[in-house]
Amino acid sequence: MEGPGIALNQLHSARKGSLRNNVIHLGYWLLVTGFFIFDKRYLIYKASMPYFVACVTVRISLLMVVAYLNLQYFLPKYLLKKKYGAYCLAVLLSVIGYLAAQSLFDFYLYGYVIGPMPTSRLMAALSYNFFTTLWYLGVMLAIKLSLDWYGQQLIIQKITVENQRISLEKLNAEIEFLRAQVNPHFLFNILNNLYALTLKKSELAPDVVLKLSDMMEYMLYDSTDEKVSLEKEVNYLNNYISLERLRFSETAAIQLNINAELSGHEIAPLLLLPLVENAFKHGMSKQTEDNWLTVDIELVGSTLTVIIENAKPPAITKENRGGIGLNNLKKRLLLLYPDRHQLELNEKSNVFLAKLVLKL
């Protein structure tokens, strides 16, 4: 059921569209009237001002009758129903009716008021009235179809925006769900590692607690914003990689290379993590020997490039290549950065590669 706000917006849009159409029609007829006043101004001297006014009024009135008979009746009844023959016949009959009425007035005005009208002059007037009437009808039809097309485009645009809003709300709900989980497996592993470090009275324990605290703060608070600073997003990614290192042996080569001045740029939150998280979950954790992962971040102007490469496990299935995180990322990129992103996921014999190019 539509709320009162939506109904009022629709009523306002309908009134606004109707007013716009009325103004366009009024402007058109003022132009046509101005043309006839200029064209028939000689009647002021050859007949008189009343006949001049009558001539312009009759011609404009008859044109309006034919034009709106076409727009309001013939167009919806015949043309829009693809009855082209019936439509052409109806328009032709209306023009003939216009010619008959206009010719009677012209015959009286030019034949009796101004003077005798030669037969050749009468035929020229009929021909002129016929073709100019068709021209004015064509212009009115073009205006009508253009206004209808414009109105349809506005409706399509509103529907598209509304669908995008609904899709984005759905994606945000999925993000909230993912955020609420706080990746329990990751958290469980970190807490286990932290417990082992405290037993050993390792100097690394406080740093692990600090990094985990920063990650939780970012995930629970900062990531709820529409945009966050790129510096915070990359710092969150750095903390994640640092904590993940604790799970792997010292022989695992895990590198994060940042070639960018991050300050002064913003990005949608949690866009970079799914790619790196996927590399750890489906690459590093499945690999037993020669385990490595490299993350390269580069920023040139406002173009951010993130490349993640990791060792490919010897046995991998399509089901293990990604999950809800990557699917969610693809949908968010389409909505948040349309025509401003490029995501590539490539698989070689022994390497997985993910590349994200983003126009911030």
C-alpha cells in the first residue's frame, strides 16, 4: 500500500507535467497566431480591423479544432492501435472539413468584402490551406509524441532509480548481516593465536589486541557510513593482513605494497576486504607448500588499482573460488560505481589473480 508521501509526490509530478504540457501548447499557438497576424496584416488596410481580427480568429480556431480532434480522438483511437488506414482517412476528412469551412469564409472575405476572387486565386488558396494545415497537424503530432516520450523517459528514470534504491538497500542488509557475523572463523583463529601469545608472554600480544580493536571499531562504526576515507579502508586491510599472518608459518610470503598517497580520497566501505579475504580463505588456507600472497595498491590521480595474487592450491573446485562476499562485491560495484570500475578474476596454472580498477 502506498504511503501518503508517495501519493503526494505522484500527484505533484502529474500536476507539474500537465502544467509543462499546457505551457508548451500555449507557446505553440501564440507562435502560430503571431505568424498569421504578420501574414494577414494587409487586411487592416484592404478590409478593416474587424475583418482582420475575424480572419485570424477563424483560421486559428479551425486549426485548433482539427489539431485537438487529431490529438485527443484520432491518435488514441486509430494511430496508437496501429489502425493506420483509418487514422489517415480520419485526418484527411478533418482537413477537408477545415478546408470547406475556411473556404466559405475566404470566399466571403475575398469575394465580397475585398473584391471578386478569380478562380485561379481560389484554387491557390485551397492548395495553400490544405498543405499548411497538414504541416501544422504534423508539428502538433510531433510535439505530442515528443512530450509523451519525455514523460515516459521520466517514468522509466524514476523506476530505475527506485529499483536501484531497493537493490542498494538489499545489499546494505546483506552487508549488515556479514558485518554482524564479524567473520567468526577469523575471530576464533585470532583469539586462539592471541591466547598462545599471552601464554608465551610475547611482546606481540598488545599489538594484536590493538589491531583487532581497530578492526572492530572500523567494522562496527566507520563502515556504516556511505563513504569512508581511503586511508581508513587501507589501514583496515593492513590490520586484517597482519592478523592473518599469525595463522601461517614464517615461510609464507605475505606482502602488502602501497604505492599511493591515500589522504584526500574516499571510497565505499568494505570494498577491498572481500578480494583479500577470498585469497586467504580459498588460496592461502588450502596451500601447504610454497605459500604466498601479494597485495599491490596503487593510486594514480583518482584511479585506484588493487591487484591480489596468491598461490593456487593443487586441488581447487569452482565452489571454492568465492562466495557471498565476492557476489556481494560485484553487485555493490555495479550500483555504487557504474561505468567507473573494472573487476577481473583470473586463474592460471598455479596463480589466482584478482584486479580491481576503481574511479574514485
